[in-house]
Amino acid sequence: MPAELDTAISRATLLDVSEGHRTETLRIHRPNRIVAFGRQDVLSNEYPAAVAASRKAGFAPIERLAGGRAAVFHEQTIAFAWTIPSEDPKTSITFRFEEISTMIAGALRSLGVDAGVGEVPGEYCPGAYSVHARGAVKLMGVGQRLTKRAAHVGGVIVVDNGHLVTQAIDPVYEALGLAWNPATSGSVVSESRTASWDTTVAALLDQFSKSYELETSVIDDDLLQRAHALAPDHTPA
């Protein structure tokens, strides 16, 4: 799937939910190699150089839907997008951050990871609701995007091949003039050798099922058509 279409599907879902055409939706999938740039990155003078650095590293650049600075996705990460209807989404921003980070930390602990919530000093795309291992390495980052009547909670869990994060972030952050500590980049498998992409997804779904009734669905033609129309908005010029 083209990188920009991946993001556009999340945006199309958010718009559908906000307009009342779609119910609460959780999308979990395996992405391709992507560097997702935040609004601050896009507005910086260094953005063109960072986009070039991303492509040179073998990662497709896109303009992300939810906040933060540049973040990395690849085949051994889990991308998630949780779209929630709300009459006033601004009033529950903190609650949604706390809920998703708590659930993901719980899922990782069920796999034997010493997981907690909070920013690791020196981490890439820093955030108060990152999920870490041992307080030392970042495993998950999350952001939000709001519309009038819905919220998108989206992010990435690094399951394996944590070196690929460094491969992309090093040149991109250098181009953006951002500092970070590569030692803070981790993976679930590095913390739990019995974990895998599939078992991590299963653990995450198990955590969600404790609070929500889950039903499996597929991306329908109407959503895909809307996403195709939105995709150019997420492609760097």
C-alpha cells in the first residue's frame, strides 16, 4: 500500500466517524517503511532536506495525521489507529492518551516486558504517553488528531528490528537539527525473546477486549475511495 494512502485511510475514517457515517473504529496493521513527519517538521526550513534523507534511507516520507515530530514505521512495527466519536473531543484528550498507553503497557507486560508509561529522556518523537521498557528504551509512541465530533488516536509499537528506527531517524533528525539518543530506541522482542509481531497484536487485542466489544471488519470501497481522494494531502511536495 502506498505510504500516503495508509495515512489517508486513517484520515478518511476520522472524517466518516466525525460526520456520523461510521462507528468507533480500531485499525491495527503492518505498515511499510515510512517516516511520518509532524506539523512542526513540515513547517521547518529543514523539511525538504529531511524528506530527502528519509528517501535515501529507504523510507517513504509522509505527512502524518496525529501530532509530534518525525516517527518511523516498518514491517516489524504495529501501526494502530483508534477513531472515537465524541460530541466534544477536546475535553477527553488526556483520558484518551492515558487509556491507550495504559492498555499498550498492559499488553506488553503480559508478554513479559517490564513496560511503563512516560517519556524516556533523549527519545525520538518525545511524549509523556510513550510506552517504555525499564524506563530506558521507547517501544511505543502515540498522538492525537481531533475533528469537531471525533478523535483519532494513532501511533506505532516497535516489535522487532529496532535498528531500522535508528537507520531512518539518525539522518532525518540530523537534517531537521533535532537531537536524540539512539540508545533510547528499543523493541518488544529485545525485551521478550518469546514475543513476535503476531503475539503482540494478540496481546493488544486482548487488552482492548477487556473494555470493548470487538468485531472484525474490512476496509470498504467507500472508505477506500475517500482515502484515495485525500492521499495527495499527505504526500510531501
